[in-house]
Amino acid sequence: KAGVTQTPRYLIKTRGQQVTLSCSPISGHRSVSWYQQTPGQGLQFLFEYFSETQRNKGNFPGRFSGRQFSNSRSEMNVSTLELGDSALYLCASSLAGGYYNSPLHFGNGTRLTVT
Amino acid sequence: SQQGEEDPQALSIQEGENATMNCSYKTSINNLQWYRQNSGRGLVHLILIRSNEREKHSGRLRVTLDTSKKSSSLLITASRAADTASYFCATDGGNKLVFGAGTILRVKS
């Protein structure tokens, strides 16, 4: 079974621009979660989608948004980029969501650098 | 905010030695999970222990859970250089999986 695929692997953007990251979950997984990882804040939960519906959202500004398609693929968008948005963005899929006794399967992330 | 806190922050051992990492959390949980992350890569799920379980094994990994103390430990026996990574505990908090800050393990060969 193919793992979770995230594209692109690396991105360099300028302050004020917007960016879209993509995630293809493991086949059959209906839950997709997004995390931001930085050296200072660690892993911070962004949001989770299940069957095209946002089920939960973390404490991030409205510049961070996401969506999930009918094939469970997910995208997240960050508008008006700030320097502090530089981070490793991780996508994870699971059958039911990590808090339902269902482990998360992570992609290798998208490394976003904002200059 | 982080639900789980790992201890120590960093650990350096010789190949063949055992490594123990601890995780403390604040609120009641349904399950606790441990993940490993190699540098710059995604996290890999290691083991999940439910709140009604006290101990679980997977290969060279042993996880214990003490819900009365709100703590868990991960033991890696006979460590190898390939075990060098960051290790995170994660707990279900508020309908999401919340990760601790992690323990950086370095195994010297």
C-alpha cells in the first residue's frame, strides 16, 4: 500500500504570497490531519478533515485553511505569508482519526521557507 | 498547548544500551501513542496503548502506562545506531492528537 504523499517537498515563498500544499492519504483512509512543526513550538495541530468535513481546528489564524476532496485528498492553503509561517507542514491520515484509537500515518512533509 | 511532556529532552547512549523516555500528561486520556521521527522526515507510529492497559510490547519496545500518575514510559532495549531519532508521545486531547515536545535520542556506535 502506498504511504501518505505530500507535495511539494520544499517551497520557498516571499512574505505576502500565498501557498497551497497537497496531501494524498493512504487508500481507504478517510481522516486527514495537518500539523505545523517548528523548533520553537513543536508539533501544532492545524485541522482535521473527515469525509470532506472539517471535524476539528487548532488555534491558528484564518489565514490557514484547508479542504478535503471526495477522494480524501486534502489541501491546505496559507494566505498572506509571514516569516513565522516557515515550518515543516505534516499531513497524516488514519482510518478514523488519531484520537479514536487509530494511529496516524504521516507523510514526509512540506518544508516551507518564507523570506 | 501541549498535553504531553517528554523527559529527558535529550539522551545520548552507547549502542547496545537501553534507552528510557518518559511522558507526563495533564488530563484523562483514552489512549497514548508513541511516534519516532528521523531528521527532517515524517513521524512513524510505534505503539498505541489504551487507558485500560498497563504495559505493551512491540519487538524491542516496551511501553508502560500509569493513569494514576498520568505518565507513560518508552523503553528501547539493545539500542542500535538506527534508533537515533526524536521520540514523541501523543495523547487524545479535545478531539485531536496532541504531541509532546519530544526526546532526542542519539545512539553512538
